[in-house]
Amino acid sequence: MSNNSGKAILALLTGAAIGAGVGILFAPDKGSKTRVKIKDGYKDAEKDLRKKFDKLSEEVKAKVSAGKVDLEGSYEDLLSNMSYKTEDVISFLEIKLSELKDKNAKLQK
């Protein structure tokens, strides 16, 4: 979880707890009505947390997926570059082999 998301969740929980405490202290209603309000407040906080968690989860999945695509692309590029380099090495070795054959033929005469 990113640092900002953790701070946001902590702030949300702290705000909910402080709000519930202040609500109880200054509640003009009966205790039963106040308890219902607190329960509703916790349900709202839970919904908010769930939404934030789901959003964060989707962001993480998207980043992992993007990272996988980037990694696959890098792997393909590496293989392609290796193939070109291999061809270059083979061509170089063929040229050197040809030169050595020519030198050997001259020495044989």
C-alpha cells in the first residue's frame, strides 16, 4: 500500500472515531438513537474504506499488469538484439575464416 493511501485510511478512521466521540458527548437524542447514528456512521466509514481499498486494489493490479507487459517487451527486445548480434558474430567469423583460408592457400604454394 502506498504511503499516501495509508495516511488517508488512518485519517478516515481517526476522523470517524473523533466524530463518534463528539457526537456522543453533544447528542441531543436518547442513547438508543445515538447508538443507531453511530452504527450508521461506522457503516458509512466501512463503505468508504471498501471503496478506497477496491480502488487501490485495481491500481495495483493495473501496475502489475503494465509491469508484466513492459517486462515481456524487454525480453522480446533482448532476444531480438541477441539474434542480430549472433548474426553479426557469425558474419565476422565467416570473414575471418575466409581470410585464414586464403592465407593458408598462399602458404601452401
